[in-house]
Amino acid sequence: MAARWETSRGGPPETSRLLVERAHEELIAGNLDDQRLQQVRPLVRESWVRSWQGRVGPEGVPGIELETEELEAYRLAHPLASAMDMIRALLLPGHAEDTGVVIAVGDRAGRLLWIEGDRELRKLTEAMGFIAGANWAEDAVGTTAPGTALTLGQSVQIRGAEHYNRLVRPWSCSAAPVRDPETQRVLGVIDITGGDDVVSPQARMLVDATARAVESELMVARLRARADTPRPTTIASRAKPTRRATLHVLGRDKARLETETDLEESVIDLSARHAEILLMLAVHRQGLSAERLSELVYGPGASADTLRPEMVRLRKVLEKHAPGLVPESRPYRLRVALETDAQDVLSLLDRGAHRVALTAYRGPVLPESTSPGVEEFRETVRAALREVMLSEASLDVLLAYADIPEGQADAAALRLALEMLPARSPRRGGLVSRIERLENA
């Protein structure tokens, strides 16, 4: 079975491009009841709404989450690495550099790992950030075939104007998730991007069939490996080192912990106290004494005896779900680097990726926490974001900041945006009203 990329009509029901674009404008303006929006395909409309509610920007390129060296190491260890020859054979037969399409393979988080295909198209798609290492998840760039396929867990086709991000509208795409053949966990996604021919029924069947072929190949390889290797008999021998661990704390009262090993990925919601402890260990990577960690979590003068029972409970949770993250003691420290979405925002700000950082900022760090260490870190992130918005951000990014809760109450940011707006901009009146309300409050 090999791809034949010929122009063929069909695919997802096509609504007039102009209607779709106007419906998108109404959505961005917050008019969710607009009649034109109701005429957009339900799959697309629902994805748009998720993207809008998640404060995804309608323009801008995605952030680069895996740099060159990290990307190379990560994809070499990824389960889909062994299937790349098969994917190329099925989707890019013959002369891959003039096929008229680009294929991309990403991980379950939406980060693109491999991008191959037509040389000229690759140059063009690079302009919208369609490059290896970039995050194309739905909550990062909005409605696209790879991101929405991962969100829904099914194959998806997105035609031109149906993309949430305006920069992606010149392209169409079809994508299908790839699952672990045993656990059914999503391992990644296969995408084909090009013109309207890639959203034909034949294209969808092809990308689906490729995903199923990859799953079968993974199962065969796994069975062969088991036949050649004695089965481990102890818990210790079965444990696999944690390759990546991320703690999500922005806008969440209960943090979400995501971990990856060579065999599986795990996602768990932590209690408020466990989230506070892990966040402090992630921020203070050099380690903390029991006394200092107690003060950061419980407050000044807190006894280490208060912390120790909670550490025992946390260790039991981690031993079950993420054994590689079980903290060492004396001092308390993590053996594996624990990333946090809050630190990612700080990194993006430092790199000048202001729009991406603002999109990644989902709200305050553990907003309900009263732990002194969390409150200090929460203020650090908030202050860093505000400082960059007031001193370095472009007008469109500053206006986007003014729409989030932190910016809505920031009179200085609103005044700066007002100064930067053209004299006849229709947005000036709204900003003036908001400033007056803040001053009179």
C-alpha cells in the first residue's frame, strides 16, 4: 500500500470559505451564538470553542519545546522511532522531495518530532512554525488535524479556513493518532499536510491505515522482544527510569503530574499538599532541608515533624505512579528533573517568545494555595509576565494580556495599550471605559 497523491474531491463537508472566516471572526469576538458559527462543521466549531475558551491566540507561531540536542535524544528514544521507515514507505513513496505533501509525526503532547516530504512545501510551512520541536497541540495553536486528532483520539481532517490559527489557513491536513497496541494509550500522531487533495476520503483512509499498520508493527516487535528476553520477576527489575516529568500548576488548585518512561506514560492529579511539596522541590532543584521545606509549605516556625507524615504519603503515591520521582532525603531533592508549566512560561519570556508565553500562561500558580513558598513563586511568575508585557511586548500581545484576568485589572497596562493604539482605532473607546471603571472602583 503506497500513497498516490492525486487531486481528488470529497473529504469533510465544505462550507463556503467566506462564511467560515466570518464565523471565526465572530467567535474571536466572543459571539458564540452567531448564526454563521452554527453552520460550521460541529467538529470544527467545538474545537474552535475549546481553543477560544483556552485563550489560544488566533495568530502567531507555536513555541519550540524541544531544541536540537534535546529533540534528537527524545525522538531516538520515542516508541515511534522504529516505525519511521514504515511511515515513509507508506506515505512518501518514490521521490519524497517532490510529492506535493509534507508528513509529520508527533508525540502524544502534540510536539512534532519528524517532518519530511516535499522540499518546497517544507520551506513554506516552516514560516508558520511547522517544524520539528514545535508544539502543535490544540491548546497551543488551536484547531489543526494533528492537534485535534490527539484531543479527540480519532482521525481528523481540517480544510483551509477551518483552522483556528489564521496563519495555517493556506493549508489542509489529515491526521490520525497512533496507540499503544496493548494499553491503547496514545503514543503520537501521524499527519499529512498540503493542498485540498490531503482532505479527500482516500487520504483519510490512508493515514488511518498507516496508523494501524504502525500499531501492528509495534506489537510484532514487542512480542519478538519478549520471546528473546526472560520476563522480570521483581518490582525493582520491572521499573523503568523516568525520562520526562512535568508538573502542571498554572490555574489549577490540584496539580497534574505527567511522567514518561520507555514503556508508558502516566497522568495523575495530586492533592493540594502534595502539589505544594513537589512544586517546591521542582523550584529548588539543589534540594531542601526538612526544616526549610516545612517552612515553605506550612509557614514560618513549622516543625519538620509536620512534614514527615505527608512525605511518607507522597512517596507512596509516587512509588505507585512515578517511582523515578520518589524524593531523596537529607536533603529532600528529586533525582529526576521535574519541569513545570510555570517555569516554561518564565523560559519563554526570557527567550522573547512573548505571545507563546502569554498563551501558555493558564492562570496563577496553584491559586488557592496559601503556602509561603507557593505564594512567593506565584508572584514571581505574575510579576515577570507583567514586566515583560509593559516593557517589551508588541501591541497585539499587550492587548491579549489586557484580556486575561491579570491584565483586566492592570490600569498601567491598559493605559500603555491606549497610548500605542492608533488615534482612530475602534478599540480606544473600550479601553478608556475600562480605565475609568478601575479608577472609580
